[in-house]
Amino acid sequence: MEDYKKVAGLIKERGYAVAFTGAGISVDSGIPAFRGGQGLWEKYDPMEYAHIGAFHSNPGKVWIMLRDMSRVIFESKPSPAHKALSDLESMGYLKAIITQNVDGLHQIAGNSNIIEYHGNHWQLVCLNCATRVALAPEVVSAMPYPMCDRCMLPLKPDVVFFGEGIPMKAMIRANEEANNCKVLIIIGTSGVVYPAAEIPYMAKSNGAVIVEINMDPSPFTSSITDHFFKGSASDVLPEIMGYF
């Protein structure tokens, strides 16, 4: 109780919070984390299904996984944690979200300044001519895979596959927010995926208070976290918001 109140006070006092979100925030939205019991990587070997080399050599195979992923995203809705972050932005305290997620749920919840570090699954792109197509059930169901009408080549979700670099614009914006924020709220991330995992360390080295909400301790917990809440963000964030 006191910890919720203290963190709410810190956010109000410091006035410039940034959220750094991972798969854990979307678990309550019906999207399993990639790692763990129900995760996509239990069913599909990421090097076989989510590496850019695999997409180039066998797009039909990769689209088996992408269809699965698309169905889950179509059925998902923002969680109470997503809604809490939207409220925090409306109040003027949350200045940006840096997300590793590709599900678009922060936008659906109402946040506006979102840095999508790993891209967005709701857009498909042609790697040849850069034509973009919105993700939709009828597009996803095309066999053996959705194709660019101009090039007749496979469309790929506009997300970062293994073997691809982080979009430069996203990286620059994320680094700026990490350098400027006064409070960084880490939510639902394992802290093992780089270069994204460098962001909280950057924020800490620039004087930010680190608040972490995770189901289990992460590499951040013992190294840079100032306030750790063990549990679901959908439980913890509304409790903190109760003190605004």
C-alpha cells in the first residue's frame, strides 16, 4: 500500500515518466509471452520461423507461424495495465512508451507517443518496393502467403525478425526518452533481449528512478531497480493509479 503511494508520489513529483514495456503487459490481453509454457517459441523454433533468412528462403513455412500470431493479435484487447498507461498520459505524467511489443495495443488503449522498438504486426510490407498493406483476416488467409500486388513477392509483417537491425528512428527516439525521463517504469520484460535491454541502464545512468513491475525478478531487479513490484501489471498499475 505504502509502496504504491510512494511511486505515485514520485511520478507526480518528477513529472516525466516513460514506460518500457515487454510481452508481460499483453499476457492479460490474451497474448502469451514468446518465452515460457504457452509461448510461441515453445511451438516454433525462432531460428526456423522468425529469422529473416528463413523468411527469404521459405516464406510459406514462416507464414504458418505468422498466421498463428495474427489470429492471437486479432482477438486481443487492451488490458487494465494498457488502460492505466493511457490514463497516465492523459494526466500529463507519461511522456512516452518504449515498447518491445508488436501488437499495437498501446495505440488501441489510447496512448499517442509510442516508440515501437521491434515494429508493428498490424502493417505488412513488401521488402522489394516498400508497399504497405494493413493486416486483416482476409489478407492473412491468402495461401501460401500474402503477396504484394505490384511485385508478386511475399509480404512480411513490419516487425524486426532475428537477423535484422532495430529501425534507426526508433532507436534514436528511445535513447532520447531514456536520457530525458525522470522515472522509467519497466513492465513485463525479461531484460534479456538486446539492444532493447540497454534502455533502462541508460535511463538509470542519467538519473532516472527505476520502477519495475514483473512476475519474476529480472537482470534489472538486482542491478538498477529502485522499486520492485512482483505481480501482474494489470493488478499493480491500477493500484498505483489509485493515488493520483
